Amino acid sequence: MKTGLRKIEVLTVTALLGATAVPAYGEAGAAGAYRWLTFSVFAAVIALTMYITYRAAKRVKSAADFYTAGGGISGLQNGWAIAGDYLSAASFLGIAGLISLYGYDGFMYSVGWLVAYITVLLLIAEPCRNIGKYTLADILAYRNDPKKTRIVGALSVITVSTFYLTAQMVGGGVLVKTLIGIDYEVSVVAVGVLMLSYVLFGGMVATTWVQIVKAILLVVASVVIVMLVWTPYGFSLPAFMQDVVADPKVQARVATLLGDPARNMSAAELGQRFLEPGLYFKAPIDQISLGMALVFGTAGLPHILMRFFTVPTAQAARRSVVWAMVIIGGFYVLTLFLGFGAAKHVGPATIAGVDAGGNMAGPLLAQYIGGGADSFLGNFMLAFVSAVAFATIVAVVAGLVLAAASAMAHDLWVGVVHGGETVPAASQVRAARVATVLVGAMAIAIGIAAKGQNVAVLVGLAFAVAASANFPCVLLTLYWKRCNTTGVVAGMIVGTLAAVGLTLVSPNLTYPKAVRAAAHTVLDAQAAQRASIAAALASGDGDAAAKARTSATALDKAVAKANADIAKVAGQETSFTGLEAPLFTLKNPGLISIPLGFLAVLLGSLLGRDKRSEDMWDEMYARQNTGLLVSRAEGH
Amino acid sequence: MTNPEAINWSAVIADPRFQKLHRRKITVLWGLMALSVVYYFLLPVGAAYFQEVFRIRVWGVLNVGLLFALSEFVVAWAIAVYYSRVANREFDRLAAEIAADFAKPRAG
């Protein structure tokens, strides 16, 4: 009953936005005649991952198998797995969506996600493989005080993973609901339970192979769609883009985004504007700050760092990053076609109507390319892309849970509670599984509790904490002789607090007074605009009347949104941190919090003294560069 | 497995080959890192402050901004490939030589 109602809402919204060429999505999504097809494709993909888990479960015997697949993954395999881990729903569906809605800015956004891997390749991957074992804190604890650095390292890993995990669970729940029409809570539980079954039984072996298979499916699906989109243009980039900017749907979108200044622009100018910067990113400084968080944060993401312990040598770690860069970069180039193709064929208004963030651009394009909502092939492609999206969420969540669980079990329980004494292998694996269940249950609970919240900010925050706390601590431990325990502890605390604190007072939160003020501005201007629209309609000029009708539709939408906004913040005066207005203007704190994190490590190290940090330097620096005594899992 | 205490780590660091490896790595790694960061941030800076340049049409409707964004991919890949070649040829050989001399497994 409830699902039915929601479907009607989707249909109505799509209809209101003037979807003509593309039939409403909601119908094909779940309730249509092809529902069985969607479920069969989902079942096939899930069955494949369960088979992988079943095979993997037999191979997981020791803690090393559980955390790092026994170090037996090859460079090429790990490259695919990194791509599978990294191409989360946010980058796979989100970037195609941003391009389809905002053109150039969406594509520019994707660049930072690739460049981030240069930092990983040059500075982080090989040294970490040479001196590390299972976790990020292993690196910090090598030369610094093991207990202290394991505690701060593990807490930071759990913090970053929880932020990222929450964003994935909530985003995933919404997405699965939109894709196949099951309830939000059911989707969250389904993602959680499936993920738990991979990690619990198959550990890193299953997680790795699920990520590899998912990345391959994702790339294959994208290549097929891009080929179909691009073939009519004889694989000419200018011809394809020419058609995109000449599309009335795209031109109408740019006119809506620009508002008043668009009045004097010709259709061709509006279309061309889609390929120019500034439709999404308004404040340049925000973009630079976000870029810093991406480029330095990726190297501090625990679930990515952990992947380098699954390969046997530094050479394999290097190869895996290069492969990952080829796959991830190639994928973002394909996304360029997916995004612009969706803008042309489906239309930005229709995409935004199904999901305001544009997440459905890729799946909708797949449906269109296959022959539309009434065709078998169209629905098969939709179902396939949806199933891959679902596998993506589950695989990324699995990697995150494994990272958080390893911090709890390996760093806190084995390292800190048992003081690093040798804990029997069997009880290490048991601890890892208990931690996995704890983190998994927490992920499901948070996912359900955070229903309806705007969690997009959490992905940015995860990158910001990783860049401001983890990255400076790992980098300076590896490369700066004078770095010591005090510096690492100070860097972790200052970096995390700065990133989280600045976000809590940033414009990302909802400020009821500002929302009300903005809404009232729209409502107050309504009368004057209605008058000018009425005048234009009465003037008898056909062109002006047509423009006026478009403005009237836009105005109705704006008024409805303003009223909804006012209703949402009714009775509230301050943001949930008790502020009436943001104290800090940057949306992403990176620009300030990353230098603060580095400064804290520097000052802490200079002020503190730690004999172990100094004594161990020679050993660590020699090992990270030569690969002497590289840790290979026992019994392999 | 060899015990870490069995290896004279200060001697490894003091070895001329290690010093050479260290110097080369510092130059190559941080040089490429600086190049990559500078080239990347030219994109958001250009998109924000040089919009007139980014708008110039070069190849059909494709403008400077779009081609520049595409060049970011090419540059990132080129840096990765260049680094791999240097590391595979030079760094790995030196590291393996040093490791072979100092590890002395089993027999001791």
C-alpha cells in the first residue's frame, strides 16, 4: 500500500516535470510487468557473490587470511579490487548524475578522485606494504609507542569508517528503494545482512573477489552503454557533444540553473554553457578545499590502505595502484559519456525528478539505450545496472566493515588489551568475527536511525578526517626522522577534531533562520513575478507567452519548495549544534583542517621526546625502502 | 624468518647504495608529487578565475576547459607509468641488492 503510494508520487513528479520522451521510471522500476526480470537479475548477481563467499570461506583459517587474504592477491587482482572498493555508489552513480545535471562541473569533480591515487602510489602504498601487516595503526605503531598510537589510530579508523559507512548505508537504502521499490528499512537490512555474510564467512578473500567481480560487471555494463551511446556519432567526441549542447532539454536545464541572466541568451549559448564551469560549484575556494580533501584523504582511507596488505610485495602494491588508476580513470572517462548521454537522451529534468541528486542518471540511460521502459532489453539493462549498483553498495560496505573490525580486533583487542602478546590464532579470528558482527549491527542500526537525513556531507567528512588526521600521521611517521609518539597522538586528535568541528559549524547543516529567510524571499517576490507573467501572456506575443509559461511552471515549483522548506524547519531556531548561522564558510574543512593536522604532528614531535621513535627509525626506514623482512602471512 | 635484531639496520642506512636509493627516491617521488599537485589544482583554479580562457572553443563545441580536464587524466596516467618504469628499473634493483646482502637467511 505504502509502496504503491510512493510510486504514484514518483509518477506525478515525473509527469509534472514534463517528461515526454521517456516513460515514467517508477513503473518499470518495480511494479511493472518486468518486476520478475529485475528480481531474477538481482538474484543471479547475489547468487554469484554467495558462491564466491562459499568458495572463499574454506580458505579462511588464520587472522592473516581473514584480514588480508593471506597476502596472496596479485597486483592485477588487487587493482581491480581497489577499483571495486573505490567506485562506490557515490562516485559510480553520483558523478554520472552530477554531469547529467550540471555538465562540466560534474566532470571536473571526477578528476580529483583519480589524481588522489598519485599520492597513494608515490608516497603510501609501497612503504605501507613493506612495514605493515593488517591495519593503518600497524604503520604508526612500528616506531612509535605501540599502545598509544594503536589507540588513536584505531579510533580514527573507526571514526572515518563509520562516517563513510553511514553515508553508504543511508544512500544505499534510498537507492535500493528507488531501484526495486522495496521499503527503506528492508533495503538497509538486506545490504547489512548480505555484507555480513561475505565478511563473516569469507573475510578478506570473499570481500576481495566480490569487489573484483563487481568492478568487472560495472566496467562491462558501462562500456556497453557507452558504445551504444557513441556509435551513432562514428566515435567522434565533438559530434557527440555537439548533439548534447543542441538538445532542448539540456538548454532548458541551463536556463533553469542560471535564472535571470539566461533571459538574453540564445539556445545555442545556453547549450554551450553546459560545457563551461560554474553551474554547480559557486565558490571557488570550496572546490579547492574539497580537492585537497580528495587528493590527500584517499591516502588515509583505512579500507583503501588495507588493500595493500593483501599483496605479497611492494612491487605488487605498485602494480596494483597503477592498474587501479587505469580502471578508475578509464571509468571516469566512460562516465563523461554516461552523464552527457543521460542529459541528452533522458533529460536533466526527468533525472532530477526521479532523484534530486541525479543518482538515477546511469540506470535511466541504460533503460533508454536498451529500448525504453516498454522493451525487454531496456528493462534487462536497467535491472542489470541496478543489480551492479546494489552489489557496489554491498561490496564497499564490506570493505569498510572489515577495516573498522580490524581496528577493533587487531589494534584494540590484540594490540592494546593483550599488550601485543601473542594471542592464539584461533582466538584472533574469533575476535575479528565478533568485531565484524558488532560493526555490521551498528551499521544497520545507524542506517535505519539516520533515515531521511542528508548524509552526503558525511562522505566529504570521512575524506576530510582521513586527510587531516590519518594522512599527516602516516606520512610523517614514514618520512620524517624526528616524528614521534607525541606528534602522532596530537595529529590524530587535532586533525579529527578540526575536521569534525569545522563541519559542525559549516554551511552544510540546516540553519532554520536562513532557510526561512530564503523561502520568504521567494514567496515575497511571487506576486510581482505573477504579474509580469500575466502581462506577457496577455501581450499576444507568441514567443514571450511561451517563455512566460515556462517561468510560471518554474515559479510554481519554487513556491512549492519554499513552502515545504518552511514546514520542514517549523518550530526550530538553530542548527542542531545550536547556531543561528554558520561560523565557518567552507563546505569542506580540508583547506584549514589538513594544515592544522600537519602542524599538530610537527609541534607535537618537536615538543615531545620518544626514544623508541628515534631508535626504530633506521630499522623502519631501511625496511620500507628495501622490503627486507617483508611480512608474509604465516604458513604461506 | 630472520629476526629484526639480527640485521644491523644502521649499517643498511649507511650503505652507499642505500644512500643513493634514498636520494634518488626523494628527488623522483617528491618531484612527481609536486608536479601532480600543481597540475591538478590548476583545474579548479582555472575553472574559478580563468573562465574566459576555459570558454574558448577549440575543437567543435569542445572548449579549453573540457580538454584541460581530459588532459588531467592523461597527465595522471603518465606520472604513474613514468614512476613505475623508474621504480621497476632502478629502485627495485638497488633495493634487491641491498636486501640480498643484509638478509642472510637461514644459514646466517
